[in-house]
Amino acid sequence: MTRRRDGRAKSSNKDKLSKNKKIKPIRRKSWTVRRIFQENDFTYVDKIGQNRKNSSRGRKGYLDSALFSALLLMYLKGMDSLLELVKFLDNHKEWLRFLNLKRMKNGQIQYMVPDRTTFNKLVKRYDVDGITEIFIQMVAQMMKKGIIKPNRLSIDATIISALFKDKNGKKGKLKRSRDKDAGKGFDSYRNIWVYGYKIHIMLDTDTALPIGIIITKANYGENRTVKPFVDLLTQRYGITNIDEVFCDSAYDGNQTRLLFIDKLHATPYIELNPRNCKGDTPEEKRERRKHLCEKFYKKNFIHEYWVDPDSELFDEKFDARTFSEQAFSISKGSLKLDRYRHRGIIWATMHSVLVCMCMLVVANTAIAVKRPDLKRCIKCFNNRIIFNSY
């Protein structure tokens, strides 16, 4: 700290930064990935898988919950492929007992490392509906515990690239090697065309935790996923009253707004999309869109839900969405959401669900260890541990 000419103390730039700087949560180094599996129960996965098995005959294989836990471990540890997961389990046999990875061999139950094909068969057997059901039941459990209280929701989407490989195994863009389930869409964030999948996520705005997920082709419109999300809330979660819903301009549609109001009694805070409106300048097009939107509210007797998009109230409310948008930053950073290394809509769904499940189990573990301030800190529960010999 320096002194002024009159003798008074002059604060430096470091002092100013230290005053404005947020206090970071204190992390405890002893929390490990193992703690996550201790605080979360995945036995419900076995019940979902019972209805998807062709027959109960034959030798007993791995439990579905054990295989799913191993896949979850792969994402929590930041592994890029199933081969890397298999090598990790082969080098750390203590995880086989901890994850309950055992099966029948030569008339005896033995702890064994699953093959890559075992995980692929699991994903194929569950299909898109079964994988999504695992995620939905996990969200329902956290709602019962009160961890997630969906009073305000945000809906957003992001695009991930599909996997390209030529006949030699190198990355390429040959038509015959394309993922047939993917599609070509425009990524407005990166301002490029992408051949891949679009991940639609519904988030609890207050906790930034995902509560709904839909995987489509990259050229699939955002508005088309609103009705499935609303049906999920009303039919599966039993939610019919929500205070506010936040969406960007891709969801700007009269029927979308009406759906939020009729089914959820929520005030929609949606940015205007004046792209198709008449006008010579962007300002004129925006003013035209706002006029037509307010006219639609009056016509359908829902003007009480109208909030002027140019008002300070709208800006103040819409700022809450920036907190939920950080969920995409976490998923792409710590959990590698945009590093998709498989093919097909089924694996794309499993990839996205596992990323979202990591966020849920970390939040559940943070509550269990009485550190709710670490609900979104993936790295706080990813330290190494020295296992005792079994």
C-alpha cells in the first residue's frame, strides 16, 4: 500500500481486486470419486433392465447397475473411450469389487473386467427410452429429497459433432462413413455448420441441474421439443405450476408461449426473434415482432403474463438464465460433452445422459457431505485414493 502526498493511504489495484473478488468455496482434498458411489444408489437401474431382458435363463452376467456405474466412472475420471475404461479396471482391480463387477464363470461368481462389447450390448439393449428412464428416475429421487425444486426453468440446446472415420480409421468426411442418425445443422454460437446431434436440456434455473434431456439431429428445431418437455413435467414429475420459464430467441413462437402458460401457468421470458418480420432495419423488425407478440397475448386473454422484452424487469429476470447456462460450460469442460466418440442416436443419448448424471450425482454427494456450495464442482470429488487391500 502506497501513500498520497497528504499522508493518506492510497489503495493499490491488488487491494481493489481483493475486495471485489468472490470468496471461493473451501475444498477438501480427501473427497474422491469413490465417495460419489457410496452416497448414490443405482440399484433402480436393475429394475429398469429386468423388463428389457429377453430371457432370465442362462448364466448370470454382470448387473446392469454395475455396468452403468462403470460407465459413470469413465466420465467422472475424464476417460475418452471404453478401451481406456477397460484398461483402467484391469490395472485397478480394487474397483471391480467396489463397483460389484462380478459374473458367473465355471460355476462360480468371480470379479472380472467387462469387455467393450459388454458395454455396447448394454447400451443397445436399453435403447433411447430405457437410457432416458434412468435419468428421469434419478431426477425424481432428487426432487423427493428437495435438492431440486423446479420453480424456475431454463431450456436450451447445444450441438455436438458426429464421429467421422474413413476406411483406414482416420478422421474424415466420407459420405459412406457418416453417422446415419446424425444431421447437419447450423451452430449459431460457433457460427458454423455442424454434422452431428443437438442436445436439448431443460434445467432448474436455481441449481443449474438438468431435469430433462432430448437428443435429436442437429437440424431439429428447438420449438419441437417444448411439448415433450412440458409432458415430462406434468405427467412424470407431476408439476403443473411454475413461476418462470427462460428461453432464447430460438424458442420464440406464439404456440410455445401459450403452451407454457396453459400447461404450467408460467410466465415465459423468451427473447424476441424478429428474423421473419417485416421492416427495413433490425430495430423495425424487432418492434414489429414485439407488437405482434403483445397482440397475440391480448387476443388469447393472457395479457397478465406479458412482460415487455425491452423493460428492465425482463432484463433483471433474464439474468438468472446466465447461471443455468454455466451448466453447458461445466459439461463441456470437466465432463467433455462435445467430445463424442461413438455412433448412433442410442450412444449419443447415453453419452449425454451420463454427462447429466455426473452433474446430478455430484450435487447429491455434496448435499450428503453437508457442502451444498460444492454442488456444481465436479473436480472436488475427483481426487485419488489409496484403496485398502481386499
